Amino acid sequence: MKQGILRGAAALLTAALAAAGAMPAAAAAPTATCTLDLKLPPTAAISSSTVPLTVGVANPVACISLADLELVRQGSPAVVSDSTMIGMYLDDYTRGAFTWDALFMDGAVPGKYTARAQPGWSPHGPWLPEGVDYEDASLDVRSTAVDLRLASAAKIKAARTPAGVRVSGTVTRYDHVDDETIGWKGATVDVQRLVGRVWTTSRTVTTDSGGTFSATIADDAGGSWRAVARESSTVWSATSGTAKVAARQVLPAKVVSPQAVRSGGKITVTGYAETSVGTGYARTSGVAATLQRKSGSRWVDVGKATSTTNGRLTATVTTSKAVTLRWRIAATPRHHAAVSTSVKVAKAPVPASPTKVTLTAKRSGSTITATGKVTRVKGAQLTGVSGVKVRLQKRSGASWKTVRTVTSGKGGKLSATYTSTSKVSLRWYVPATKALKSSKSTTRTVAARPVTTVSISHNSDQNRISGVVRVPKGSGTAAVKGVVVKLEQRVGGKWRTVATVKTDAKGKVSAKTPKVQGLASFRWKVPATHGSKAVTSKVLDILSFSIFA
């Protein structure tokens, strides 16, 4: 359909041009093949769906009146532009060049393209040999290749900072898929400064996901800066405009917030270097400073430091003496000289001595006597220390509770008493002081206070009730002669004394069994004695139907 319409239009146009005398006379014999030599530009940028090209015609031929041309991408994927009409009726064509607005409705894919006649198109004109039909004629298009890549653009800003020149900007490119301009992610950008008449690269950076870049470059001179985005296989390079930065001025400087912290014989000194920024001061990196100590009326260098990214200065001095310190900044082409306020550091305290404490604990009844000794450790030498506050502590669950506080006597001797009938774990604890380090003794566990015990038994052959009594003595129990013991019988739910005897030398007691008929219950009872509460034996049940005294 399109071929028919174009052929009809071509025939009408050809006839009209011939009638008007606008068509040149054929200079050569008609031929059935028409050759068209086109010279495409070597490169072109894709910035929209239409790519304008200025095409040279090596030898404008008169064998055609119209030709339908298209661009074809070499390699894969194959991409073809919409076709464009050219012909001898175009003045630009007859002068050896014409403008071709190559249209890509689906977007031009970067790559190398050549021109060709639209498939099925034959040359149109009145110069075909007699008897040759249009369908039998051919159009041979020969063309150079054009390298099509995506267009890009770069912008730059530059400003003077205390650290140098801060350069930032953006790089964008055309997106042929969505037909829009986007940030060029991953572009390699050369940040350049004009040196004389030559642009020299000072730093190479890579754009982020949004196409932005930044860099701080140590540079004191004034001048012009620009950004050059390097070309890639699919995107052409771009050069930004220029940004001018004034030369660095010699700035006032100062050191603020000087501080000194002692740790034993080591002093750490800090501060912050600042330089003027016109409206005030800003903390500045790369500033060399000297730490000085006052010696009489002079200041002596004792350390060096260079300020970090936040302007911080740090240096150390090793001395146990009291000192006065300050920071000093020497004058440079970038800043003036400056000194900080001075800081005074007291002499190092005498280190506390290690201590050692021993413990011995003995029970006597309910009273526990704890003794020990606190000593100062110096190498392998132990020296008793008097006048030291020491705590006697008992274990309470997972913690320790102080039950007595005493002061060490001559030679570091310790002594304290503690009342407890239960099993208890004790220790001495020496709190830390300026002169002494803390320490604690080994733990001593004292058994619970012993109590009076009495047993009971029955000898039916002898018709007697016996027992053995042991009373507390020292840290244990012992048989003691003369302990009063009562034999009790349960009568009507109450216990009634039926005999009173004394222990012999072996702690034994014995009494004649009272007359009973049926079941009777008996027990021995020892009144409170030897620091122990009254105790009773277990109950002895006797079953008898005839017991004679």
C-alpha cells in the first residue's frame, strides 16, 4: 500500500518537475541500477527519539527523484529507524548534503549504524531505460557508519573550605528506554583545574546512584575548575562549565579546649585546631601543632600532633612531676601562628601498695573469735600495717555482709568476736585507700555450736530405763559427771517427772522402770546447761501386762 502511494507520488512529482523545467537533463545513458553514496557523520548523540544527522552525498545522482532510506544498527540487537524520503527536488541534496532526522519510535539503542534503502524500494525517476519497469530497477545505497551513543551533561560547583577546595556536581544522561534524562550512575569523572592554559586532572571520582559526585582537594591557589565525565561504550562524554574559586588567604588560627588527663606517670593532652572562615572559626584538619612544657620562663617542645578530620589534636607526655602544658601552632602560608591557654597537671600520686590479710576463726559455745593480720606487700617482703580499718564479713547468700569493723593494731594484728550458734563462713576485707590496695582473706567456715544430746533405752531383764548425756564442751560435746537428768512419763497428755538422777563419769544415767500396766511412754529431759537449751530424748514406749518393781 505504502509502495503504491509513494510510487504514485513520485511519478506525479517527477512529471511536475520535468514540466516545470526543474529537472536536469540526463547527463548519462539511463541505467537500471542507481548507486547512492552517503557519508554519515562519524558520531552522533541520542537525546530524544529523533536523532538529527547531517548527511553528505558524495555524488548527487540524477537517476532518482525519490528514495526511502532507513538506519540499521550493526550487530545484535538489530534496530531499524523509521524511513525518510530524500530526492533530487531537495536543494540540500543537490548541493551534496542534507539533514536527516532519523526517527526511532521505540528508542535508539546505542551502537553503530549504516544507511540502506527501505527493503522493496526501487528508484523513482524518468530515466530508466526503455522497457525497464520500476520493479526491475534497483537502488544501491552505500554509506559510512555513524556511532550513536546516549547524550550526557555535567554540572559543577566549587567552594573554598578550611581543608581546601570542595568540588561537587551532577552528571546526567539520556535514558532511551523511558525517553527521559536521569542521573548517570557509576560515571567516571575527572575533576580538573586550569593550570596556565592546560586543564589538569586533580582528582578522579565516581558518581553515586543519583549521578552526584564530590571531592575535597587540598589546593591553596585560586583558579577555574571543571568536571569531565568520561565516555563509555554507550554514553558520550560531557564537560561541565567552569567554577571559579579564590585563592586561600592566610587565616587567623587558634587552639581551643586544651585538656590534660593523667593516668599514673602518663599524661594525655588534647585540643582542637581552628581557623577563620570569615564569619567565625571552624575546626580544621591537617594543622601541625607542637605540645610544649613550661620550664622556668621558657617553653620546651615535648610532643607533636597533626589535627584529624574534626580538628582534634592528641599527644602524650611521660612524667610523674607536676607540669604546665600548652599547644602551639607555627605560622604557615595557610594560617597565622597561635598558642592555646595553658593547663596545669598535678604530680602523679604515689601508687597504692598491695595488701594481704589472714584469718583464723575459733568457736567457744556461741562465741566465735576471729583473729588475723594485715600486711603491706613489697616484693617478697610482708610488713604488718597498723591503723587500717578492716571489716569482718559473713557470707549471706551470694553476697557478703559486714558484721564487725576493727582497726589493726601493732604489727597489723586483728581481733574481733561474733556471736552465732549457726554454721557461718567468715572473711576479713581490707577496703582500698590512697596508700593501700584492697584485699580479702581466705574464707573460713565455722561449724554450728554443738548442743546437748541425750539417748534413751530400756533393759527389760533388769527392769531399768537408761540413757547417755553429752553436753557442749569447746568446739564439740563431752560426757560430764553430775548433770541432773529427769525421767518423765506421759500421763493424761502431760509429762510428769517420775525420777531424778545424775550422770556418772561416763555421762550415763539409769532409773528403775515404774510399775505400768499396758502401754506407757517415757523420756529423759536434760535442763538447760552448759550454754545449751533444755533437751529431751526421743519417746520410749513400753508395753507390759505385769511389771514388778
